[in-house]
Amino acid sequence: MKVAVFSTKIYDRQFFHAANYHEQHELVFFDNQLNQNTALMAVGFPAVCVFVNDQLDAKILAILAAQGTHLIALRCAGFNNVDLEAAAELGITVVRVPAYSPNSVAEYTIGLILTLNRKIHRAYNRVREGNFSLDGLLGFDLHGRTVGVVGTGKIGLIFAQIMQGFGCQMLGYDLYKSPVFEAIPKAKYVELPELLSSSDIISLHCPLTPKTYHLINEESIQQMKPGAMLINTSRGALIDTSALILALKSQHVGSLGLDVYEEEADLFFEDLSNKIIQDDVFERLLTFPNVIVTGHQAFFTEEALLQISKTTLSNISCIEQNYVCPNEIKVQEKMAFQ
Ligand code: NAD
């Protein structure tokens, strides 16, 4: 099938070329993000392949449908950027890659926790400048600490299993209880307020839905244990960033690790080092010594990119051959979390 692949970088092209070795699909790569100005580039493409920050609201889907697109292949797990109801009405099928390497994100989350706790980011800079002072680098043992996992799906489960290995007590919160989580020694499900008030470290692994939008807000932050560490490798809009900045200033939140940011679409995946960043909220975050922000890279491992390209192409083949695609997203799937 002829596929317009948006928001591509060199690494996407490499992995997609490798997975398309039989040249079963005609892949045309665009650097551009899909939005209202670039949708015209997909004229004549029955399939459009997109990533996390491409825009697929009703307006853009209508343009795509009018141009002949009938398949949207997401090369990611989250689908919060797609208006599924509009796609269904327009006869556009939407497929995704529900699991590519939950280990990649879970392991990265632990990297953020260890870095923040033991101040490795600060130590790295100090030593390069010949400063071997330990002042300000004091951390705590993870062993014996309580860790809250919001969303115990594929990534949250692996994260909980690894943290249990450190000797942490795990608290989980999810709409659906997983027996795998309950089988982890010292792990139990609690309601969200208890998770917030009891955890030394809170890690977000639930999808972005109307219910989880700004799940971490002024009120829920107040429920958190003073000095707790908050980690978000899921989706930026789970957090009200302005409320969080106030809590960092008052030191109610002890440290923060973000791999995602609500307004990341204008920033992430691009080299803006010669530009003046206009987002003052984002820039304020970067001024805190106890905050680490990375640019949506938790998924970025060889295993994940290989799996993403293989599954995306097989999803497209499936639809092309009129088979039932197990990775098709139905409107009901979205509703289940609303
Ligand atoms: P998953 O679907 O396996 O698990 C999500 C879990 O969240 C499910 O158990 C679900 O029941 C739960 N959930 C849904 N709504 C909830 C709510 N209101 N409150 C509490 N729990 C709720 O998904 P996953 O593969 O574990 O991925 C989790 C999220 O990680 C994705 O939605 C995506 O946004 C994000 N992600 C980020 C990266 C990255 O590179 N930073 C990569 C992949 C995925």
C-alpha cells in the first residue's frame, strides 16, 4: 500500500526500510508533522502513518478522508491525539502498536528515578568542571521506600516488578486490577488518595483520557506526601504543569522527572538549540535543580523501534488484505476508560 509517513527522522527511516525488505509497501517519508498545513501532502495516499504529536482531530481527518485516505497507522501505543469517533464516521480505520517494548519505558523510568534521587545529572556536570564536592548530592536508599504506580498495564507492571527488586513496597491504582500486579510481593491496590499520600515516589503509567487529564493538579498535589518524587513517562497532559511549578517552589514536591510535557508538540524531537524557546512554563521547569526533563525518549531502544516498524507494516498489510487486524482501535476501546 502507498503510505505517507509523517514526522520521520533518520532512525525511523532506517528501521522502516529494514522491516519493509520485501518492499511490500510504498513508503514515502516526510519530515513534517501532520497538521492542517501539511495534510495536503497526503493526497493520493490510502494510508497515513503518524506518531505521538501528529494532529488527527476531526478537521484533519476530514481532509485526509476527502483526499482518499482510509487508514491511519499509528506507530505508537497511545491514541489520545486521534478523534476516533470522527474517524469512524469518515470510514477511516485506525490501527496502532499496542505493545512494542514495555521494558524500554519501564527501564527508562527507573533511570529517571535513580538519576534524580542520587543527583547523577548534577554530579556529571560537577566532575567535568573539577568540582568533587558532595554537598547537595545526598540521596536516599530505595530499599524500604513506598512507590505508587498509577496505571498497572504493560509498562506499569514491569516497572513495579523492577522496583520490587529494589526492595520497595508497591502501591497500585488502576480502573482494572491485574492479578500479575497483586502477585508481586509487597504490592497492593489502593485508592488514588491513599497512593498519593503514602508514596515516596509516584510514577504515572496510565493513558491520557478525559478522566486522567490533569490527574495531577493543585488538589491531588496537596494529597501527596511532602517531598515526594513524581515521575511522568506517560503523557504530558496528565499533569497540570503550572500547579506543579508552585509545588516545586514550595518544596511540597521533592523532585520531578518528566519524559513528556503537555505542550511538547511544539518542542520535542527537534533541535531548537539555536532558537529562543517561547514557552515560559517549560523554561521555568528547567531552572529547578531537582527536575529532569527529557524529550519523549523513554521508548527509544533498538528493540522498540524494530517492533514498532514491524507491527506497523503488518497492521497495514492486514487491513490491505481485508483481514481482521487485532491492533485496530475501536471507539469502544476509548470509551472503556472514560
Ligand atoms: P496499557 O494500556 O497496557 O496500560 C495502561 C493502564 O492504565 C491500564 O491498566 C488501564 O486500565 C490503566 N488506566 C486507564 N485509565 C486509568 C485511570 N483513569 N486511572 C488509572 N489507571 C487507568 O498501556 P502501557 O503500554 O502500559 O502504556 C501506558 C502509557 O505509557 C501509554 O498510554 C502511553 O501514553 C505511555 N507511553 C509513553 C512512552 C514514552 O516514550 N514516553 C512510550 C510508550 C507508551
